[in-house]
Amino acid sequence: MSPPAPVVVSIGRGTCTVVQGGGQGAAEGEREPVSCELSGDLARVQQTALAVGDRVVLQDRPGAAPLVTAVLPRSSTLSRPDPMDPHIERVLVANVDDVVIVSSTRRPAFKAGLVDRTMVAVQHGGARPVVVVNKAELLDDRGRAALEAELETYRELGLPVVLTSTVTGEGITALRALLAGRTCAFVGHSGVGKSSLLNALAGQDAATTGRVREGDGKGRHTTTQAALHALPDGTRVVDTPGVRAFGLWGLDRLALRHYFPDLEGLGCRYGDCVHDPEPQADCAVKRAVAAGTVSAARYRTWLRLLREL
């Protein structure tokens, strides 16, 4: 039986680091990281053609670093349009089972819109979304009740939802059990505590963390590039840099419907209705939002994505 293909754990300009077995860290059976160079064809398009988590083909070169000559087919991707050119795909991570969408209760505050649009991108790319809201220690009883009510929307959609605190330890055991033995990526705004969660799951300092700025509640971007870490229990986590916005790649209006089953399942009488404010006055979705039986936040995200597409 041939050994598994090397897995990319970090990427530089024209280079990458791979591990035969899949991660950086103490997981059993993994070897030391190997620095590689990219072939000329790969280097020219590496931000689309190569991502952390990719399985690759290496060519040994006596007296020189191994050369990455090909990327094997992916089981999943998380992509978004290039911020400078929306016609170019940027693949953030590949071959993960789960994408953990990390937000926080405060500093920065929970934003359902970012969770919703990232959730669409995750599902479209073939992975399972997991919703995590960190910094639970900053909530009072009233704030916790309000947040739990908002998170109920995602539980009703069948998504795993975990409220965590790296200060008190709340939710860490549950999150560790949820991700055990799987490969996942942490995605979210800067400052929500992705690297702190990684360290809490690892039980050691696997990633560098930094303080949140007092003025605007945003992080200092302590994670500057994606990197894959192997935890002692066999879980593999890709820690990604903070994102300020998340555009959708490879979707059209028809495909978007698939990722909003809570809206499409209402059975709107108009087969071609997009549930926007105009022109159908008797739209079932608009009536449900007005009645409070459908999340108004989810509906607002639907309208924003609809306009983008």
C-alpha cells in the first residue's frame, strides 16, 4: 500500500512546506516538514492552484529542494473572489471536512450576515459548516439569552453550534469532541479568537495570539497566512488570517436558493420569485418574515447576496 500523498501545511512565494501524513505537530505517524519549490506553472497561479490542505505530487531533485509538480484532485475547497479582481478565484483552504465559522460576542460583535455568507461558501465548496461564537465570558444573562435566540436559526438548519470561551473553558470540550479526528479550518474576522481556540484545543501554544485593539475591537492580524496544525488527538486545524469581507465564488441566483432551505421550504406560490421587496406582494417568504417565523437577519443576507449575484 503506497503512503498517502504529501499535504501542504504552509505556502510562501514560489514555495510551500509539506508533510507526509498531513499536519504540523504531534499527531502520530507524521514526519518532519519538508520545504519545497513550486514548478513554474504552479508558481504563476499559486493563489488559485495551490492551497493549504492540498495533496501534491513531488519530484525529488538531488542536491535541491523537492519540486511540487502537480496538485491532486480536491475533496472540498473554500474559495472567494480575489479582492482586487473578482474574476479570479482565491482558494483559502482545500480538503477539509469542516469549516469552523468563528465569531465572537463582542470585540468584534457577532454578525449574522458574515456567518450566513461564509456558510454558503462552505457548503458550496463541499465541507460542513460549524458555527462557533467565542468570548462567551463577556455576556451577561440578557445578552446570552438574546444570542442563543439568534443562534437557534442555525440549529434549526441542522448545523453544529457551540458557544465558547478560551478564558473560562466553556464549550472547549464540546468543540474538541465535535472536531476529533477530522480536518477543519477556522475562518472569521480578525480578533474573534481563532488562534486562541486552536491553542485551547491543542492544550498548548500551537499558534501565536495577540491582543484586540481597544479603539475598534479588531484584532492585530497575528495570523498572517494559513497554516495547518496537527493536534495530539489526530485533529488537524487550518488557522487562517482574519477576513474583513467574504465574497462568493462560482454561484448564481439559481444555485443560491439551495443554500437557503429555510426560505425555499416555505413553498412560495410564485415559481420564479426571488423573494425581494418587489414585485410579488403575496410572496410567502416576505409574509413569514413579517410574521416573525423566518429570521429577518437571514432574509437580509439573502437580499444582499441576491444583489451581488
